[in-house]
Amino acid sequence: MMQPEMPICNTCGEQIGFALDGNGAFVGCHECNFQICKACLEYEINEGHTACIQCGTPYDVSLIKGGVVEKEPATLNTTMADHLGNSQDAGLHARNISTVSTVDSDMIDEGGNPIWKNRVESWKDKKNKKKKGGGKVAKEVQVPIDQHIEEKQQSADPNGMQPLSQIIPIPKSQITPYRIVIIVRLIILGLFFHYRITNPVESSYGLWLTSVICEIWFAISWVLDQFPKWYPINRITFTDELSARFEREGEPSELAPVDFFVSTVDPLKEPPLITANTVLSILAVDYPVEKVSCYVSDDGAAMLTFESLVETAEFARKWVPFCKKFEIEPRAPEFYFSQKIDYLKDKVQPSFVKERRAMKRDYEEYKVRVNALVAKAQKTPEEGWTMQDGTPWPGNNPRDHPGMIQVFLGHSGAHDIEGNELPRLVYVSREKRPGYQHHKKAGAENALVRVSAVLTNAPYILNLDCDHYVNNSKAVREGMCFMMDPQVGRDVCYIQFPQRFDGIDRSDRYANRNTVFFDVNMKGLDGIQGPVYVGTGCMFYRQALYGYGPQSLPTLPSPSSSSCCCGPKKPKKDLEEFKRDARRDDLNAAIFNLKEIESYDDYERSLLISQMSFEKTFGMSSVFIESTLIENGGLAESANPATMINEAIHVISCGYEEKTAWGKEIGWIYGSVTEDILTGFKMHCRGWRSIYCMPVRPAFKGSAPINLSDRLHQVLRWALGSVEIFLSRHCPLWYGWGGGRLKLLQRLAYINTIVYPFTSLPLVAYCTLPAICLLTGKFIIPTLSNLAAVWFLGLFLSIITTSVLEIRWSGVSIEELWRNEQFWVIGGVSAHLFAVFQGFLKMLAGVDTNFTVTAKAADDQEFGELYMIKWTTVLIPPTTLLVLNLVGVVAGFSDALNKGYEAWGPLFGKVFFAFWVILHLYPFLKGLMGRQNRTPTIVVLWSVLLASVFSLVWVKIDPFVSKGDSSLTQGCIAIDC
């Protein structure tokens, strides 16, 4: 036990010790007397923290005898016992347990888990032998995350190393006016609503009230969207410095390994050739081959996918050395050979033209072989598919089949044609049985997490959709500039790259590129706590997926100590009360963390460890559990190569996740079709941050649905996922407040991602108002006074100015901003509306309603898919709104002609309102017509019928005419007569 008269270090919790002269306790800061021991002070200065964390006064380096200490390199392969015995040895990503499940004591047998018990005994032995004093490695002072990134990236490392990345803030000349206009717009909005609410339109009170409610909702939506863009930043990386630091000539590369995940389901809907190009681009990345592994998840258990992967592995033996020899970009052959550029630019080898022609011929032959497999797979034999050796294909029933794993290439596999090793390629199809929940893509990703942990266990994971190929061969190095930076990477859970797309028409009429989101919103989030996870093109830190918290996780009080290490004394808590508090915590925070475990006595420590069941969290696989505690990746020393495949098959069995934390607290989170939002949200709630990486050459490119029906169907699925999250326990409105680790502006951004579909309800009402006003002769705004005109004009000018300034600092074009605005209306009155109703039916009533899309034939011309005509129910509401507003405009002009000159003034505002709706829906109208101005007859019939019925019923009822106003009634009767 520590002597009470000796002060305690606020960093490591141990005695501060005596000063160098032996007189009194050691004092690190003479300004505020911040209590820190000599070893921790040495570590702080070595890490670049040269100022006192409490008062900011620079440390007196002369207090440290011998200067700055050297840190001992952390070993890569550590066992569970080693991890516990050296819980203070901080690797690049030292982390706390953040969401480990706990079980009641009566659920654990007296002996506990024998594997864990052995780890505890080993830990105790190491504890007794542990050295004390200056040789220990102190914990890092818990500096706020913002300080890590903002301070450390601005200057070089104190050891002489240059930073691996740097923040480039938006110039004050651009961002300051932008923020001022936002505040001015907020003030004008308040004055505008004061006028609108205090000046009702008595003659059309219903219309006025509806419009005010809609406008208030739009204002709230604007606030949720605008303020997370308050701190936009840009970043640059230094890949040359990364190579200089971790790839020294004549020595093995020290770059961290990466496991790539590629997921596919149905090869007839996701062509094998597209998936193959993604795989080939991964195998050819500019990264050490022994550090790269590619896992392909075939969730449809299709023999076509497996056979195409066999052909791909064979072709990769030629393609990979060709790419690396001539440094070509991109390294997906389909997209490389289809480029309309001068492919001889910057090429100096005389053999390039000859080898390129030969390679193009080889690729065309490879395409023919894959196309032959696709043609063969169009009709399934009655007896099912048979493999080459005559045995039936195990996946003949895609809903009832065993787990399958096949390893291609790699260290023990085939080498390329030049005899060099190739990255490992692994085919995975998880087991599926009737009666089990498989959780679609999220379940497939979690299966890949476990398989890769058993076979390679790289510390970083990069997941891609099957149609997103690697466009920049240095993309992994770009991400590693953040992940392997000791100052930045320790609190980073993932690196999100922007999505870029091929094959989109120049006008991008349906905002498929989504440039405003990726170039504006995501940059804004990067300045707060990081971008949201968007499902593909994302590099994860594996430990973050396991539910561990970052190094800067706030410390928890020790039950055996009367004071915390960095604050005033607190009363001692009963252990059971402590555990109950932890269970109630929104974030499921752990009842202890590994860095603080030394402050417990032996009995409490044994009790806590025995109650923490790794099997209840990670599943019944000792090999996988051991891998979860190896922070820097690599296989455990106890791993047996002879049983690795069997163990990998075991962890993808359909019952493996039963009664575990998979999908609840660890891995990809279940509960929504947009599992990406949920997964990133949980990580941010644990205190992690993410980083947005935008290389000059886009890291990844994919394909987007460019015709109207497919685009609306895609948006419908995204909006449905947001509604599901809104109705779940993970809703950002109420989840995660207890831990205080999610920043307020970050929470606003997440709230915006789950409430935006509900904007469809006021948007549909608001787009209907112009037609109603024109048909009834009423309006939602009374006669304007001079002051009211000022508020309206100020609101319009602030909206325009905000957009102009946003264009200025973000670099997006005005056309992209306008397309985004148009599709906000198109999607809002169609897909988002259906998503709201479908989400409520699914979550509250258990009714799963699907809006199917039926494809028609497309043209073979360029962008032929853009003009494909597909029937879907989602097309009806916007078509109806278009017809209504066009009918309203005609009716308004007819009425003005009948009433004379005095009617044209009021007509102007109503017609402007109607044209606002029509202009926003214009791309929808073009898409509805197709290339030859053809529209599905059923859409026209339904829309005209609904518009006509609505108009006739409205004229008959006329609910907004005051019943007591006889003059109006008589006027209407006279006109009708």
C-alpha cells in the first residue's frame, strides 16, 4: 500500500517520489504544483507535451536527470496474460474495455473459465516480478482529442520526425463571413417567424397554419444540417515520410498489415466481372504483399462467384506484376483499358506498348471465360451444381448450407509469373440454416471480422462494396498516414474516404455524385469528431470494432481507493452498486479498464476478471478471443496452423453469435438496413473520433444507379434505415447522453441523419399549397407591410449568400448545389415519404412492405441506363404534385383573365410559388419521359386521376372559405353559374 504522506501522481496513480536532491517530493510544475512523477514527466516531454496540462506553463527540462528517455518498442504478438501484466504499456492504440458484457455471479461456475483462470494466475506472477521506479512506462496524460490533432500536427516531432499528416484550416477570409451569415440568417429566421405567427391569414387560416408548421420544420432541419458544418477542415498526407519512417532500405517493412473485405450476394445482380475487378485492384495495391489480405464474402453461396474467383486468382498472376512494373492507374483492368486518355503519357520503358497489348489480350480472354461461366449459370440444373471432382456444390441451397472457406494465392499459394509472392485471397461463405437470423450485410461483415482474426488478424480492416474498386493504388498508404501517426492515430476508429463514381452523365440530374454531402458536410464533421461511416471505402481499427474504447476514455473511479487519480476525493462505492451503475450507463461502459486494474486488491481484481466472460461477449472460440487482445495485430503464439481453417469455419457457423455481443455492442451493429450509420455512431459514442481522407486522386470509385427508378429505390432504402434507427434504442435523440463522449454538434449531425425522412411530410404538404392557393384564390401570406417585405427579402438574400460562401470554401460548383437542392425535393416527396410509412409498419406493426422495381429494356447507347423506364409506386406522388401545380397555374391564369387587371398582382406570388415546385421537380419530369418522351401509362393514369379527383373535391368542399362571408359565397356561385 502507498504511504499516505507521499503525494500521488495524477497520471499513473503511483507515488511521485523524491526530488533529485532528496529534499521533499518531486515537483514537475513550479507554477501550479501539478502532481506528476519524474517518469511520467519524462514520458510527457518525450511525446512532445512540453507544457503543463493544468496551467500551460512550460516544464523545466533541467529537472530531469539524463534528459528524455527512450521508449521501449512494443511487441506485436502478446498473449492475454501479457496484456494484463503490462496493462500500462501503451502501444499505438492503447485502449480501454468499453462495452464488454458482464454476467451475474450465479451464472459463472466456481472455477470460472479455465483459460481465463490460467491467464489470471500468469498475470499475478508477472505482477509480483514487475519492476518499479524510473524503468516503468507511464500512461499518457489524457489530453482532449482536439488538442492531439490540432497541436501535434502543426509542428514536427520533437525527435526530428516530420508529421505524417497535417490539418489545413479553411482561410479566415472564407470561413468568418460564412459563420457571420449563418448567425445573421438565424436572427432573420427568428424575426420572420415572429411576423408569420403574429400575422395570421383569417380568410384561409388552415392554409396559413399548415404553411407555418411546415416552415418551422424546415428551419429545424436547416439548423441540424447547417451547424455541424461550423468547423470545416482540409487535411493533407505525407506518404513519402511514411515510407521513410517505416520502410527502410534493406530492412523488413514495418507498415501495419491490412485486411480488405469485399462483400457480394447475388452474382446475377452484381456481375462477377465487376467483383473481380475490385479484387484485382486490391491485389495490385502499392503496399507490401505480405501485409495485404483480401477476403471475399459470398453471402449467396453461388458456385458462379467461386469459379469466377478461381479464374481471377489465375489472371492476377499476370495482372499484378504488370501493374507494379509500369505503375499504372487505376489497377482495375476493366476501367484501365476503357480510359479515353493518352496511356503512353509518362511511360518510358520501350517494352510497355508490347506488354500492354499482350495484357489487354489476356484480359479479354479472361473476360470471355468469366462470361462463359455467367452464361452457364443462367439456368440451374435440377440436381444442382456439381464441382469439377464430381461432388455436389455445398451451396446449392443458398439458405441452408455449411460454411465454406478457400484460400488462394498468399505465402503458401501460387506466385505471380515472375516468381514473386502475391497477397492472400480468401473466399468465405458463412454457414446458413433455416431458423437463424443472418442480418444480411452486417452479419456477413462480422463473419469476415472473425475469419480474418483467426487467419491473419491484421490490426486494420478496409471494407469495400463489390462494385467499388481501388482507383488510387496508394490509398492504403494515405490512410496509414493517420492510423500509424502516434499522435493522431491512437484515438481514431476509422478513416472514411469519399465516394466517387464512374458512368454518371455530365449533368448528374439525380445528384448521384452526392458532392454536397461528401465535399461539404463531411469536411464539416471532420472538424468536430469525424465523418459518419457511409458503408464502403472505410479503413477501421480492428480494436474499435471489438468494442474497446480509445486511450483518452475518461477514467473510472477505483472502488478500493478513496480518491480518484485526477480529482477530489469521492466516497467509496459498493462493488455491486458500481456494476449496476455501469449496466445503466447508456454506453454500456465497462466496470473497469485495463489501465486502472492495478489499483484493485487481489480479491476485487479476481472477482472482476471472473465476472467478465469473454465467451459471452466474443463467442466460444479461444483462438479468436486471444486475437482480440493483440492490439497491434498478428497471430497469437499459441496459434496452430494445422487447425486454423477448422477454427475459421467454426467462427462463421450460423449459431456462433447466439447469446453474444455481436451486432449489439461489437462489430457491425444490427437493427437497421443502414448498418453503417449505427456502427459509426456507436464508436463515436465510446469516445473515438474518425478522420476524413480526401486524396488528390480519388481513393476508390464505384458505380451508381443513374436512372430515376433505381436512384429512388436506393434513396428509399437509405431513408428506411434512418427511420428504423429513429424507432430503435440507438436513436441519437436519447442514446449516449450518459457518457458525455459524443460532442453536441456531432450529435446534431447524427440526429439529422435519422430525422431527415420525416421532412417528407411537411414537404409534400408545402408542395401542394401552391396548387391549392391557385385553385381557391387564397394565399398563405397576408398583404405585406414594408417591414415584412424587409424580413422576406433578408431571408432570401441570406439563403443565397450562405450558398455562395459555402461554394467558395468547399469548392463545389453551383450546378452541383442546385442538383442537390432539386433532388432533396424529388426524394422528399417520393422515396422518403414511402420510407416513413414503411418504417412505421415494419417497426411498430411487424409488416415488411417492399416497393418492387420492374426493369424494362434499355438502350445500348452511352448512358442508356439513364433513360431506362421502370415502374415503381414511388413515382406516383411527385407526378401527382407536378400535375396539380400545372393545373393550378392554368387555373390561376384563367381566373386572372376573367377578373381583370387587379387580379394579376396577387397572382404573381402564387405562380412564383408553383413554379418553385415545378423547377425542383423538373429533373423528375425529364426522367419520367425517358429519351423518347415516353411515360409509363399507369403512372400517367394514376397521377391524372388523383389530381382530377383532388381538384374536383376541393372545388366542391372549398374548406378555406369562411362560411359567414356571404359575399364570397355569392361570388363563387356566380362564377360557377
